[in-house]
Amino acid sequence: MLNTIIRNMGISPEEDQEALRQAGEILRTGGLVAFPTETVYGLGGNALNPEASKKIYAAKGRPSDNPLILHIAAPEELPPLVRRIPDYAGKLMDAFWPGPMTLIFEKSDIVPRETTGGLDTAAIRMPSHPVANAMIREAGVPVAAPSANLSGRPSPTTAQHVQEDLDGRIDMILDGGAVDIGLESTILDVTGEVPVILRPGYISREDVERLIGACEVDPAVLKKPSKDLRPKAPGMKYRHYAPKADLTIVEGDPERVVAVIRQLTEQSLAAGKRTGILCARESAPQYSGFAVKDIGSRRNNATIAHNLYRCLREFDDENMEVVYSESFREGELGMAIMNRLTKAAGYHILKV
Ligand code: AMP
Ligand code: MG
């Protein structure tokens, strides 16, 4: 058991500076620090130190073939880590860095295979969160960081979520409050002629197309991976984002969906199961009397993305055994929301 230091950020510039100095020292000497980013909380270690990467896998219980994303503080830190930067990747960086976009390049020799899960490619991102940026600068090394949850749990969107999962397993948590976006970064493979989305996120396919003119999507993004359909991001083959409850998405004509969810919930309750409902603000009143969680208005997809993991964790805290959810496909963010929700449901979608 480690004694995990927890530091609140944003109290005073002096205290922030001291916390960041301490975090930088821990990272340089091979320890682990959880920190806020604009997407979710990350669990950081020195990306160039194979022992630090091994510690990250151990703390999370993460399979060692699931590579880590390297976080940098400035675009100038990229070239030493990669072999080649295609022109279109430069355009993407200019437009979306710092921000919620991870790019996959062929890696250079200084990036150890312990960090890349044995692959010859490396995933790199420059986060925009000021605490993340300052911490990476303070560390003076690229910071390998997966989401700061135990493997299989929803990604953490607050420092309390990190503490629930990792207290005593890591050296330090920088508490910067609730994150902004709440879903992990968009991952784009830029090793080929056109960018390919391996994991959808806040930066949408349409955002990339508007800039570059072309953007493909890995077929494994929305379908259940199988022997013939292997996702190019190794992490996407695991049952990520899994709540404890048996989650089913009900999709179709909105009125039918409400009627079917009500009926299924009644049946499940009659069978003695603790049962919850995840729905849009607009339909919440129609489920009154049930344990319903309002994920936000359909008119604001960013709010739905922001609330998704918190709602899933709350169902866990309430020991729900069965959850029925509406579906949220609309808009450019729909792909990212449904990718996470479908995985959480173990691909169980009921079309009505
Ligand atoms: P997480 O750290 O939990 O946000 O997960 C990181 C995601 O990035 C996982 O799905 C990884 O499989 C993916 N990833 C990281 N590095 C690579 C890489 N070199 N090639 C493909 N996917 C990667
Ligand atoms: Mg993760």
C-alpha cells in the first residue's frame, strides 16, 4: 500500500506550484500521479521509463497489450518521439492541439515497447487542461497516462472517482475538480494516407473532414469486435466502461421506447431486481415513480457526454442490478456517446 498524497489545485498560486513541483519529482523518479485533463482524469508515469509504465498497468489491473497514450506539453516535444509526421497530421495538430485529440504515429526508438503495449506505433496527445500542461512541463518528460480508473470501471471524471479506484495504489492525486468533456479523447491513426478514427470522441468525424477533406472510421468502432473484426486500438476489444448492472439500450420510435422501458422495468422490479432507467431530460417525467437518472437534454449532446460516466458510476453506487437506457445517436457527438454506451451495455441493444 502506498500513502497516496491528495492535493487540491486552485487554492493559491504558491500551493499549486508546490504541488506541481512535487508531482514532477514523483514522475521523474518513476512514481505515479493522477491528474485532471479536459477529457477524463489520467494516471501518469514517465513514458520513457519502462518500469513506470509497468507500474501503471499493475495499479490499474490493465492488460499489458493495451498501449498507453503519451502526453506532451508543447508541439515541439513530438518530433523526437516519432518517425514521420504526415502533412495532414500537422494540420490536425495546428487545429486541435492542445485538446481532446490523440494521434497514432510510427514510434521512434526512445519510446519503450512497455509503454506502447509491444507496438511499433505510439499514441500522442497534448492536453489543454492547465494542470495537465503545467504538470508535464514540471516533469520534463512525456507522461504516459491511461484513464485513472481500475480496468473495467467507467473512466473517472472527478478526483473522488480516482480515489475510489486507486487510493493506496498510486503516489499522488492532483484534484482539479470535475473535468469538462467527460469522455476520452478522439484517437486518430495518422500512419496512412488518410486519418482513421480508432476511438470517437469530442472531436468528431465531421470536424476532421471539414479540415482535411477525408476521415475514415475503424469498422470496429460501433460493431462488436470479433475474430474477423479486430479493433486497431487494442483497448477497444476489452469490455470497457462496464457498470455492475446488466445494461440494455432500447432504441426506436420515442413513444415506443418509453412504453417498452416502462414495461421492462416493471417486469424486472416484479422479479425482485433493483432496476434503474437512464434517459434524456425530455422523457424523464414519463418514467416518474421509477429510479430514473436524467442524463441531460437531447438539445445539448455535450452535456450528455459530460454526464455519462457519472451516471454509470451512480448506478454502481446504488447497487443497481438492471438498467434500461434510451439511445443517444443524434448529432456529431452521437458516435462517441453511443460507442461508450454500447460497450457499457455489452452490445445489448433492443430495437423496438
Ligand atoms: P485509455 O488510456 O484508457 O484512454 O485508453 C487508451 C486507448 O488508446 C486504448 O484504447 C489503446 O488501445 C489506444 N492506443 C494507445 N496507443 C495506441 C497505439 N499505438 N495504437 C493503437 N491504439 C492505441
Ligand atoms: Mg480507459
